[in-house]
Amino acid sequence: MSKQFDRLSEGEQIILTARSGWRSYIQPACVALILGGVTYTAFQLSGWLLRALLLAVVVALAGWALRFYALRLRAFLVLTDRRVYGELGFFVTRTMEVPLSQVGGVYIEQNPLGRITGRGTVAISAAGSLFVFAHIPACVKVRDALMKQVELVQDADDKRRNEAMAAAVAGRARSRRCHRHGKRLKRGAGR
């Protein structure tokens, strides 16, 4: 588990953890092999000026691909009964920690291969932001568990609000007195 998430609040329980696995690195490895093969072949067939230009393009593309995959492939999610925590990136990590009461929605995206393997991209809309975690195994299970926890938190909040309102209404009805006679009025009388 992440070093930053070793601390749980008192009574907080982990419901689910998800992490992008080694299978997520197959695609960038294949891209690197193809890019290397094309570069080697082009070096064998061209002159020095074209080689220099090709090398510059390959270095630029490799840098972009490394940054792209480094930001998106290392994904880590933890769902507790109170919040959702996520971490992204290799070199520069981005983290999110949002109470479940602020989660607006959970979206998944799967390509055909992702549907077969059960992997996909999980996007969490929370606190006015969209957090995207790519290559999450069992992404449908993650979405379902997260939405179930969000619904439980919302139901508990609604129940607390209703109880507080009922207590306030009951307290107001008990404290109403008739100003003229100083007697208590029955509920609903003398409005």
C-alpha cells in the first residue's frame, strides 16, 4: 500500500484497493520495440542529415510517450467506508483524497480488449474535478463498490438530516404557548 495512505482514521475500514498491474506495461513496451526497430532500419538506409533529423524526431516522440505512460500507467486507488484515495504517476505523483459525500459520479471506459481482460479507465467526478485512473483491473467492480459506498453515505446523511428536522419540529411544537392564557397549545392548534 502507498506510504501516504498507511494512516486510517479511527474506525475507518478499507473496502477495496485497485492498482494498475504489470500487464499495463505491455503496450508501452511494444511501442518502444517498434520505435526502436523503425529507427534502426532508418539509420541503416539513410544519410547523416536524415539520420540526425530522424533521431531528433524519435527522441521527441520517446520523451512524449514516456511522459504519457508515466502519468497514466501507475494508478493506485483505495476505497474506504469514508473516502476515496488515489495516486497517479511515476516521477511526479498526483494524489487525490475525497470524502465520499463529495463524489458526484464514477465513469468507466473499456476498449474491446479491456472488456475481455476486465481492465479499463475509471474516472471519478468529485469536488469539481475529474480524476482519471487508467488500466485498473476489475474496473466494473471498482465502480460498483464505489457507488454503493457513496449511496450508503448519502443515505446516512439524509437520515441524520431528517432526524434533526423532526427533532426541531417536535421541539418547536412543544415550546409553543398561547400568549393570551399562558397555556400550552396542542400540536397544530393556534397557528
